[in-house]
Amino acid sequence: MILTSKYGLKEESRTSIKRFQSELDLAHIRRLTDTVGIVQHAKFATPDYNHGYCIDDNSRALMLAGLANKIQPHSCDALIDTYLAYIHYMQRENGMFGNFLSFDHRFLDDYGTEDAFGRTIWSLGSLMYNDNRPHIQQLLKEIVDRAYPHISELRSIRANAYALCGLVYMLKSKKYQKDLIKEIYLLADFISNEYEKASSDGWQWYEEVISYDNAIIPYSLMLTKDILFEEKYLTYAIDSATFLDEIIFKENTVELIGNAGWLKKNGEKASAGEQAIEIPSLILMYQKLAEINNAPKFHYKAKCCFSWFHGTNRLQAELFDPFTKGCKDGLDKNTINQNQGAESTISYWLAYIYQHYEIY
């Protein structure tokens, strides 16, 4: 069944919102994907094979393909097979994952980062929830079984957040027969403990620096609201989400924390290097805040986040390319990165789906 859009596009009135795509179109995702997986980078809109593949982008692409299949049934079956095969191929005997693979199919590392591991768990959990085909579920279970013992070893805050999202959706899927609650508590406690150690008056955050994909951390704690009964998880999530909101919103325009220095405690926010990866998690965070607080203003803020792609940003720059269906690689200090790589384009279409459809 095709899902119904949760926001009628005709209702959008602001100029930056009028130009939104009316149809989900993964043409550039398919352009970047070959029989191995999705390549990391593009030279303008042409795949750049010099940089090969990574599990981060193939995991993101797997999540996107699984969600797109709910909107356009079976349109992404082949993409799901490709990305899941890449993840399976990159899993080592001990259950960990390698990250990088060259275009000529050479492994470029033994193991990827903890963040890549956590992101992969999130993607697998999302697909477990969204795809009911037996052959997909069988492989998902096998991959997760081998990776599962390593989840409790994660020490990166984002790895814990990504993995927490994945386990919550595995639990909701009712398709994975493990005592997931114990591990969900472990991850939520880790994140909460980091908040207690790092936060102070005027700094409601989990680390001494706010860097990338920030909203996923409070969002992951919000996901536990109806599963775990620890009031502090939701309190910390709302307090940190409010703090992040105050940092990135300037009137009705989102000004992301740039990767050219990030934002250190007692420091200045970097503006150069705003990245598309921030937007999908921000939309999820604001939508969850709207649900928890019954506050429509957060739905509006989610729309503002999506309009960042369409000119409501610091440079008033259009990042979405209506001809390629790709997304440019972010905002530098005074210019746009014209390349349309995997991370940015996946981020655009994930944000599009989160903004326009009820997907969970």
C-alpha cells in the first residue's frame, strides 16, 4: 500500500517550500550505485570511483531504500539486495564490520569506526521493522546475531545513539528473538551518564564539543519513552534538544554547526562546512518533540529544517538539483560544494521522507 503524505504540498506557502519535489525520485541514488554498492563521492553529479565505497553510506542507503519501498512498493528491492550484500560482505568473522572498499574491491581497513558500526545496527533494525520478506529477514538476523555481542562494547556517544535507534526498531518489529530491553537500557544509561558528566549551567550537552549528526543523540533517548520507564532519559533528551535548538535557529532559518571547528564549550560556533547529514536527524528530533509536547511549533521547525536544502539557509543557496535528483555537498564559508555525493543525497531523501510521510 502506498503511504499517504502527512503534509499536503499545496499547504506550503513560503517561497522556499514551493519548490519541493512532489515525487520521491532516487535517480541519483541509482546513478551512484553499481553491483557492489553505493560509491561515496561524485565529481559534480558523476560517480567518482577514486574513493570507492564505505559501510556508512551503504547503511544509510539501505535505510533509505527500505523506507522508499513503503512509499513505492518493490521499487527498491534490487537496491536493498545490493546494500545488504555489501554489509554482509564487509562483516568480519568476529562480527565487526570493515568500512572502506576500493573500487577494485580491496579492503582498505580491518574495522570501521564505532560510529559506522552503530549506524549499521540502526539500518539493520530499520529494515527489520520495514521489510517483511523472509529472505531479507533471514540475512538480517544472521548479520545482527554476529554483531550483537559488540554492541555493549561501544564507547562513542553517537555509536550508542545509532545502535539504540536500531534496537528500538528491532524490538518494535517483533522479529528478533533476544532480550533487547537489557541492551536498550545499557545504551540509554551510557548516553545519560555522558550527559551527567558533560552538562552544566549553560551547556546542556553530552560532550565538551557539539560536532556532527547531533540531533540523533536526544532523539535516540526520546525513542525509549514508551519502552523504558526512567524519567531522566526523557528529561535529558528534552533539555539537550532545547539547547541544540537555541544554537542552530536564527529566527526561522537553520544555521548548522559547521565542520570547520564545530562548537566547543565556551567557544564560537563554526559556520563553514554545514553538512546535509544534520537535517534528517533534526527533523526526527523536532517531530518527536511535537509528539511528546503536543506542540505544533516543532512541526514547523521540522519544515524549516527541510527548507534548508531549498534556499532557507545562511547563503540562500539551493542545494537540491532538480535535474539529477541529487543534493550538493553542503555550504562552505561563502560557496556551495557542487559535488553531489552519497551522504548528502541520501540525507536529502531521508529528510524528504521523514518530512512528508508517516513512516514509523
